[in-house]
Amino acid sequence: MEMDTVIGLEIHAQLNTRTKLFCSCPTEFGAEPNTNICEVCTGQPGALPRMNGLALELAAKAGLALGSKVNERSLFSRKNYFYPDLPNGFQTSQLDPPVCEGGGLEITSDDGTPKRVRLNRIHMEDDAGKCVHDELRGITKVDLNRAGTPLIEIVTEPDISSAREAVEFLKKLHGLLVRLGVTKGRMEEGEFRCDVNISLKPKGSPVLGVRGEIKNLNSFRFVGQAIEYEIGRQTEIYAAGGRVLQETLHFDSQKGETRSLRSKEEAHDYRYFPQPDLPPVYISPDLVERLRTELPEGPEEAFGRLLALGLKDVQARLLMDRRGALEYFDSARDAWKGPVAGAARICSLMEELFLPHCQKEGTSPLESPFTPDLMAKLAGLAEDGTLGRRKVQELAEQLFAEGLDPEKVVKERGLAQISDESELARLAAEVVAAHPQEAAKFRAGQEKILSFMVGKLMKLSAGRAEPRRAGELLKAALAVGGTGSGTAG
Ligand code: ADP
Ligand code: MG
Ligand code: ZN
């Protein structure tokens, strides 16, 4: 029977705070065991927790960026269970209401169409400590440095249909949260990890199958491997007419297999109840609005802004699609000293010359030795006519590759386009005088000969004349010469 894969993710991200969620112990990674601890995070009787305000802001920020609703009031509960590294005997988490609800993130589905993975909720909770197993001595030690570290848990709806989709979703989410500063996201340190819930059902059936839950995956590759393995395992069970059990699984990355840890507990096993030591959490609408203004701009916003700057659709899209291009463009515009037209000029230089160069070199624009500041200078020289189009094209490769300052290059090599009209007129007269035969042909009606004369003038000026203006002045010079040599006589 053909089966659909159904996946829902629970992602834990460590919030980027200096101190823990309910005390002021540092959250730093890798300290001597049991040095970053106090009465609160080791669960001493009578010690009272106080919530870290920054953790709340970061959680709300994540929600805003993901289109969630931020609840003005949320509540911490005790989620009771026993672990040797959980000194309180409960995890302080949010059941109802959580800090954020709803939202989603768009990915590309396996059939190539855009697809929104909906979020169920985002809640805050504290992390547990760590058990360190000493195999040699046959003992287990407990390190509570991590106990009380602030996390958000992001729970998706079961909207994901394959390992590839899950990995794309996670990479996108990770990138977004890191860019927002919500988490540092160092996966090897466990700052971004996820539980994968996965089940199979007959193709097209509206009823979800029984799920396995693979715990604590901390690399994108493991997520992909674990899902593929689990699809295979469940498929075999169904093919043999068996039943998949709801259980919690561990992924053994050495063997590439999942293995059962325990049968799944139900929510009521945790005996959630409101944590009496903490008041409800309030976040004011003003603060939420301030956080909203601090968000980096989303793709639609960016697109609108670029069009408003006078860029064409394709140009805006180009800047948004190439990694680092939009940031580069924005920095160049910040460095631009001239009048309003900067955006279009910078963009066309990037589009025609700079981005193709970067692509050829295989570097991001931001890594190029030709910095946005230099681009702003180049755009300025092109805009005020100091450098003609052809000169810019000639110089581009060298400027970009060596990160040269275009203003210096123009000065040192005497490249500035001749803007002095009398100087250009003198050159035009010189060209006409040096080519009497061609001049006569032109006067006899062979207008095509003009481009030959323009070429001569460009050469004489070492490429520093503007070709259209040169043509105009040549025509004027030819006309003068014509009357002078006697058609009227
Ligand atoms: P818990 O794991 O704490 O019991 P939930 O029941 O809320 O919590 O589900 C957690 C995750 O499992 C969510 O991401 C949800 O989308 C996903 N999920 C729930 N049922 C299924 C299913 N049958 N198949 C795959 N994923 C599921
Ligand atoms: Mg779960
Ligand atoms: Zn502490």
C-alpha cells in the first residue's frame, strides 16, 4: 500500500541571554562542572525564581518574525518528572497559555510549489543539567551548569511530508533565529536541536497514524538520516501487517538507526500545574510594537522598498536572490554621497558588472575586496560623468579583483572624461583637419563616415571623450570647415 509520511517538529533553541531564565548564573558553555549554579537553578528548598526579561523579549521576537500571535499574558507551569539532572523534580515550562501561538514558515514542497508549515505554538522553558557517564569508573556524574538555561520550544503542526522538507524547514528556521539574534544557534553545543515526530498513513487518508518521536537531534544531517531510517522501519512494520507503537526513540548516529527509549508518556503523566512561585508573565503591547520595529525586514518589505527606490522588478529580485547582494547594495547606498539617483546607478553597476564578477569568482559580494564604499565611489564617478560607460567596463575587472579605489585610479592614470567643452572642440577641429578626405566625403553626404571620425577623436583623447558629445562637436567642426572651404564661393 502506498503511504504518506507525516512529520511534526519540536525545536528547542537556546535563547541568547547572558544569564539563566530564573537566576543570574551565567549561561556560558564549557565552564568547570557545577560552577555556574546557585540555589535557584539547583532547586534548593525555598529559593525563588525571577524571570529574565530579555528571554521574554527574544521569545516574542521569534514569534513576531514567524507571524505568531504574541500573548499579552502567559503562564509558567511545572512539568513534573524525575531525572537525575533535573534537581527541581520538574521542568518550568509553559502549557497554557504559551508566550506565542500560531504562525508559520514557508518552504518549497517536494513537488516544487511553495508550502507553509504552520506553527502550533512557541513557549519558554528551562533546560535540564547534564549527566556525564564515566564508562571507565562505571559511574555517572551530574553537571548542573546547564540547568535553568532559557529555551524556546517551537512546535509545528504535522505539515511536513519528507526528510528533505524537514531539513529545509530547519535550515530556514535556524537562519532566521540566528539573524534575529534570538539564539546563537551553535548546534554542536546543543543550542539548536529538535525532536522529530513521524508517522505513516495510507495515501490520502485524513486520519494520522501512530507516531514515533525521535529525540534531540542536533545536526541537519542526522535529522535527514533519522527520518529516512524511521520511514523505512515503519514501512516494514506496516508491510508485515504489524502495528507501530507510540514511543520515544533515540537516533544512534554511529549505526544510523533509531532505537526505542521508552513508550510515550501522555501529557497527564506530567501532572502539569501552574508554577506557584512565578506570577503570570505580561508583555505590554508597546513592547511588542517596539520589538516589531526591530525586526529585520521581510522579503515582501524589501521588495517594496527596492521598487520605491526606482529599481525594476528584475533588479529588485536579483538583489534579493543573490546571497549578500542586498546587504552590499544597502551599504553602498549608505556610503553614497551624491544626490538621489544613487540607487539605480549602484544597482546597474552591480547587475551588469559586479555580480557577474562575484559569481565567476565564486565569492559573496560581501567578501569581495571591492567594498561597498568603493562601489559608492565608482557609482559617483559614473554618475557625474567623470568615467564614461566604456571606461567603467574596461576598469571593472581590475578594480573588483584588486579592491582598488576608483577615485585614486582615475587620478593616477589621468582617466577622467574630458568635460571641458573647449578642449573637446579643439580635439574635434584637430581630427577634421587631419582627415581632409573623410571630411569632404562627409560633406558630400556620406554621414556614416562620422563614426570613423568619432573613433579618431576617442583615440586622440585616450578614451576620455564621451562618444555622443564627441559626435556632436565633430559635426559642428565639419560644418564650420565646410563653409570655410568654399561651397558658398
Ligand atoms: P507531545 O510530543 O508533547 O505529546 P504534541 O502531541 O503536541 O506533543 O505533538 C508534538 C509534535 O508532534 C507536533 O509537532 C505535532 O505536529 C506532531 N504530531 C502529532 N501527531 C503526529 C502524528 N500522528 N504524526 C506525526 N507528527 C505528529
Ligand atoms: Mg514531544
Ligand atoms: Zn542559578
